[in-house]
Amino acid sequence: MMTRESLLNWAMIAALLIVPLAAWSLDEPFIITLATKAAILALAGVGLNIALGLGGLISLGHAAFFGIGGYAMGILAAHAQNYEPLFNWPFLFEGSNQMPLIWLVAVVLSALAALVIGALSLRTSGVYFIMITLAFGQMLYYFAISWSAYGGEDGLSIWVRNEFPGLNTLDPIQFFAIAYVILCLALFFAARLAASPFGLALAAARQNEDRVEAVGLTPFKLRLAAFVISGAITGLAGALFADLNRFVSPTMLSWHTSGEIMIFVILGGVGRLYGPVAGAALYILLEHLLGGISDYWQIFLGVLLLLIVLFARGGLIGAIAGREKAHG
Amino acid sequence: MAEVVLRTENLCKSFGALKASSDVSLDLRAGEIHALIGPNGAGKSTLIKQIAGNFRPDSGRVELLGRDVTALDTVARARMGLGRTFQISALAMEYTVLQNAVLGALGGQGRVFRFFRNVMKDPALLAVARDALERVGLADAADRRTADLSHGQRRQLEVAVALTLKPKLFLMDEPMAGLGADGSHRLTGFLDGLRQEAPILLVEHDMDAVFALADRISVLVYGQIIATGTAAEIRANAEVRRAYLGEEDAA
Amino acid sequence: MTYILVLEQILNGLQLGVMLFLMAAGLTLVFGVMGLINLAHGSLYMVGAFAAAAVAGWTGSFLLALIASLAAAAAAGALMELVVIRRLYRRDHLDQVLATFALILIFSEGTRWLFGSFPLFLDVPAYLSGPVSLPGGIEYPLYRLTIILIGLAIAAGLFLLIAKTRIGIQIRAGEADREMIAALGVDISKLYTLVFALGAALAGLAGALVGAIQSVQVGMGEPVLILAFVVIVIGGIGSIKGALAGALLVGLTDTLGGVFLPQLFALFMEPASAASAGASLASMLIYILMAAILLVRPSGLYGGSA
């Protein structure tokens, strides 16, 4: 039987496909780009949601992984376009403009960063964890600003979008297809993860740490693994986002970005698998609609977020689908 | 004499000026139920936490299955076969009853870093979980949300999760608390049979249960064990009557 | 590299440190007493700076500007507490993070709407500008020295307030046990509003004082907020003493690292790459310090078990 929530999930995923297809047939590339942006931001949210929704880890530093993914794209592509080798040893590597390789590098680097940041931050909990993830994110932000070799504060532009074998990535609808397929794969993976032995233990550690220890499992290891997976997915989203804009800058690493990724998760409904999809789509919609009315549209976003937090914990999906078992 | 499964030697633990454990030595042998009783504030919880691995003693040692585990944490001790139930139910409240039991079975099996298979369709884990629920009489409640259970049912589930670990010994902190006469009677019967499977260190306030079940009883007062013996010996012990039972009668 | 330069930089580090203390004190009090993490504390810093810049613009008086910064930030803080924050005490940290992040958006965009995107300037008054000679032959800006003294005086006052006064006793009691303090007949919601407004006023004052050195602009509170978080993590949440120690440590590390690391690197690298590598490392120094302290003491220098 299909619950209201899963019906809504399918509807959202379908809408995210149909809108850009319709825009394509009407020759409205801007709308396709908006949909691509929504899909990529949703992907970043899906990553955060594994730590936040499933693991209960309130990370305010996920911009670090988003930005690392972005810089992985920027640096590889910049070296490739300028024909300057990235390194000569142990083998010659000239950078790359091939998306699959860029994604791999983005995922590996952001996973490594998440491993280090997580190993340090997860020694603490509660407010400390929030502040420390925030601080480490900010550390990378300042590092990027001072790193003049790759543009420093001004960021790094690339001239041509990177390539994917067999596709023309400069065609908005084809690039959208890439982002959309990756988002669907990530959602599928997140769903499997939530139902897996690991997911069961991770979400149990969020609910009752003593219980998990008493059955002989170590919450720290579970959380660290979740943090790494979460960071890797958000890093992949960062690489795609930078490719979408053909630009990466320290802004991707700033804590506002961390806050925004968290907003995608919350607007949709925390702990809900498809929450980030709803949240990111709503965010893009608001940015586009309200941004057209007022330059100060983020006031409205702030008020909306405040109202949701104070009065509607379930977020958008919660409001439509009602209170439902969020896990398991 | 039966094999000693758990032994504490001269455990001392202070919080500032308060001596919560002073020179506590006790053991738990195969096949027995050893009850630990004492008035509120006697240091039972502190002792339990040192045995389970939450607290490190200031001095003294804890031995599990003949091995010194004083330096090991709760997780390592659980893996060695220490099955614990908590005074205040420690369960994943959003989960169903079955999910909590499967969590226990998963812990017992130890292969948690699997990311794709559906854990609730794993026949081996489900068998262990359902068996444990069956034994404590919660089979019918398997699909209910744990948060919706009655207090007594949560106590039963605590025991069931401990069972899924197939432990070498049980450490039970007030399993009867809040059960009511009927439930407490049923659990007493169950624990009676369980001791053959693995010995039980039982902290309990329900004196009827304690005197009905325990092979041996230790009395903890102000952090010290003032007496250890059979139910009859404890009943007859003048110091215990003065320090503890008398106090209860007066209350 | 002369010792005068070193002393000067130490004073700069102290100046940053005491400003961070004014921020961190409010944050850590609010966390210690109410158990609340407030991301919008940086907005109160910004409110103080804008209020000071506006009043200085109208009246030309720096003293009035400082009073305005205290009053405006305290009022904004009290309003924030009454309308939003008090609904969050019983909520989990995620709700607190989100709601106070929402407040940042509202405050920042609201300020941009009122004052525009261009930075305002708050001038150091004539009687505080210019250098002053210190013993040892150091010429140091009088204004910065004044900031250090104001900061230290407030720190001393805060310690007295908490150690000696009735309010302080209530604050300490509130940290220990909320129910007890309610049983003592203290109006707890009034106390909370008061503590929050006090923390806000300190942040606002810091914003005004720093605003006269830097520019007054939207978003100015956020870098300071994050530094204040680092301070609190290092010092231990809830501890005023820890906030002071952490603030001075962070202030000195950041300032001295920024100046001396590039010089240190220049000893064994080419000047250009030494400057950039030194600057990069300096920008991360306080976070490395934080990580190191975390490894040794996960709950900070003066933290209990948090």
C-alpha cells in the first residue's frame, strides 16, 4: 500500500523531471537551470540528512564538504584548461575535464576531510559538536580566501563545462539529466542505508546511546562512518554545483552555505528521506519568486523558517503528508 | 564450587567527599542469581556502572570470565557477554518492539557495517529477535511502537534485548520496578529459569522477588557490603536488620 | 623584529581578546543558564554597531553612541528573547540552531533594508585618537588601549556581578538547578530575559567599539560570532573564566600568528611563497589550537562534563 508520504515523494520526483522537460520543449533554458540547481542542492541535502536526520548529528560545517567538492572541480579543470600539470610525481597528472574523474576526486577528498573533521568533532556532543563543525568549516573558508594560487577571495572560473562521455554537457537538459540521475541514485542509496543494519544501529544511537553500547556497538564508529558518507555525498553535490556555475569561490565554504543546506533539509521535513528534495525545490522557488519581488527576500525566508521551526516541525512533507513514522 | 563469572575486588569510587563504593568485593557464579540490595543512595547504581564499564573505579578491579576488564569500556564488556538491563528503560523509542530486538541481535552478531541489505528482512537476526520476544511474552506486541508500550512492557523488552545477545551473564538493574504484582510475579518465574542459561546479578527493590529468587544476597549500605549470604542468613543478620530492613519497616 | 613590535602585537592581541570576551561572555552565560545556543548573537553585535554609527551621525557624540549601542542591543536582545528565544528553551539544539539562523537572516536583511549595503563609518573621537606613549618607549593608539581597559573593566565587573550580587547568585543557581531557583521564588522568565539582554548589551558594545576601528556593515557580526564559538569551545561552555582565558588565547594566537608566521616562514622560504603560506597557516591557527585543546580536554579548559 502506498502511504501519502510515499505518494508525495513520487510526485515530487516526477515533478522535478516533468518541469524541466516541459521547459525544454518550450525552449526555456533558464527554468531547466533552476531545476538543475534544485536537484544539485537537494543532493547536498540528501548528504547532510544522513548525518542529521538519521544520525542526529547537527553539523553546521557541511559547507566544508560542499566547497571541497567545488574546489576539486575547479582545480582539476583549471589545470586541464591551462595545460599546467597538477603534479609531476609519482606520475604526470595534468588535471581533468572529465566529470567522472572529477566526481571521484571530489568524493574521495570530501570523505577524507569528513573523516578528519568527524574524528575530532565526534569526541564531543551537543552544542560543542555544532560549534566545532562550524569552526572547522570556517577554517577551510579562511584557508580558501588566503590560498591565492587558486583565486583566493575572488574564486576560480573555468571557461567550459566539464565533459561527460557521450553527452553534451553544455546543453542544459543533458546536464540536468546528469544531476537528476545522480540525485535519484543518492536517494536510492539513502533509502537502502536507512533500512540497512548500519542504518538501524545509527538511528538507534541517536535515540538512545546507552542501548547501542549495551548491545556491544560503538556509537562513535557508527557516527563517524555516517559523517564520512554524508560528507562524501555533499562533496559530490559541490562538484556538480561548481560545474553548473562554472565557478567556485570561498562562498561555497562559508557557514551561510552550511546553514542553507540545513534549511533544505528542514524546509522539507527533518529525517524524511525526500525532505531535501522538497526543501531545495521550495528554496529555489522562493528565491526565484520572492527574489523577483524584493531584494530583501531572505527576510521572508527567515520568517518562514522561524514559523516552521516554532510551529510546524514536520516541514513541508509533514504539513502535507501528516505525522508519520520518520524512520525505519 | 561453581565457576566464578564475575568478580569485583576492592572497588573504591568517590565523588568528592562522598564514598560511593568502598572496598566492594563480590562475585557471581555460574547458575546462580546473586541479588544486590540496599537502601536508596547506598551506591548500587555506582557499583553497577563500574561493573558495566561506565565508571572507572578509583581503585580495585573488575574481572569478567576470568579476565581483568577494569580498563575496558561498556562496549567491550558487552561484547564479552555482559547482558544489561537498565533501571530506566534505555530503548530506541521511535522503533517498533521488533526493531529494538533486532538491534540487540545485530549487536550480538556484530556485523553492523553493512549498508545495503534490509536488516528487517534478515532471517537470522529476525529469528533471534522473535525468539527473545516470544520468551518474555512480547511476541504479540512486535509491531508496536516502543514509545507506545506500557511501562511494564518496556521492562520486558529490556530483558528481551538482553536475551538477544545470548550473554554469559546478566546485569539487571531493577527489572521489576513499576511492574505491578502480576507482572512482577511472571518475571520472577522467568528469571528463575533463566539462571540456568546465564547467572544474574540482580539489583532489586522488590523484596518478595529477591527472597524468592536469590541464591545469595549482598547488602550494600553507604557504599559498603555489610553482609553476603543466603536469604535465610540475610534475614537473620542483625546488622542488616538494623541498617536496612528495620529502616524499611519503619518507613 | 624588535621587542617593541612584539609588545605592540601583544597589545593588539589583547584588544582582540577582550572584544571576543564581550561576545563570548553573553553566549556562554546564555548557554550556561538557559541551555541555549544562539547563532544570532552576532546580529546583536551588528545592531550595537549600527545604533552607535547612527547616533554618532546625529549627535556627534561618541559617548552617546556607545550608550546607544548598549541600549539598542539590550532592547533588541530583550525583544528577541520575549518573541522567539523563550519558545526555544525546551526545544532541542537543532531547533535552536535553525530558529536563531532564521533570526540572522531577518536581522541582516532588515538592517540592509534600513541602512543599505554600503558600510557606515564610526569615527574615533578626537580625545581618543592619536598615539599614547607607554613605558618602554612604545607608541600605541590611545583608542585601542581604551578598548583593552574597557574590556578588562567589564570583565572584572562581570566577575563581581556573578560572585557577589543577588542576580549573580540567581544566575549561578539557575546554572545548577532550574527547579531550585524557581522554588526560591525567583521569577525565572524575568531572570532569563535579563541575562539575555545583558549578554546582548555586551555584544552590542563590542560591536560599537570595534566598529570605530573597522567599518560598520551588515554581516560584520558573523566572523566574530564564530571566533567567539572557538573561544567558548576552548574555554569550556558556561564558564565566564573559561571565556576570558579562551578569548585572550584566541586573540593573541590569531594576532601574533598573522604577523609572525609569514616572517617565520621567510627564514627558510622565498619571500613570496612565505607570505602566502604563512598567511594561509595563520588563518587556520586558532582552529588548529582548538583541535589540539579538544584532543586533550574535550570539554574545554574550564568545562565540566558537557
